[in-house]
Amino acid sequence: MTQSKVRTGKAFINMKANQDSYTKKEVDILIAKAVETAVDEARKIDEASMAKHNRDATVISMILGFTALALFVDGLLRILGIIPPFMDLDVDIIDQIVDRVEVDVIDKLKLVPNPFR
């Protein structure tokens, strides 16, 4: 019987070639099966991690989007004067617009001749 030496760490263990060993063909088959199994497991892990990432990213995007929309609506309503000023920062522009329009319209109406006079 032939003997082969297999190195494990620093020690050598003697093994008989016909016991507890595989032929080259059997080793190739085992490696092919191990590679298939490893690739399938890697795909499953990758799909699971991508699904978790997509779910987490969607939740974060929804939170950020809702926050941005809420702040936009808050600012718009403050500018329109529907919500009172915050910390004495008055950004209401409606009164200023109304004053300018009234002055412009009155000035323009003064320039138009009245045909009924």
C-alpha cells in the first residue's frame, strides 16, 4: 500500500491511499458540488441583504421626504400668514403685497379719466 503525507499544522499524519482518501475524480466532484452550494448560498445571502437594504433605504427616504414636505408647507403657511410667527420672526408677505397692489391700483385709477364726470 502506498502512503501519502498530509500536513496539518507542523505535524505530518500518515494516511493510507485507499483508506480515508478520495481519488482525483471524486475530489473534483466534491469541489464542484461545494462551489455550487457556496454560490447558491452567496446568492441567497446577497438577495436577503439587498432586500433589507432596499427596505431600509425606502423607510429613510420616506422619513426625509415627509420631513422636507412638512417644513415646506410650514414655511408656505407662515408666509401666507395662516400660521402665526415663530420666535418673533414674521415672514408674512401678504400684507405687504396687498399694500403695494392697493397703492398701484389707486395711482393707476387716478390717471384714468372718468367719462361719467
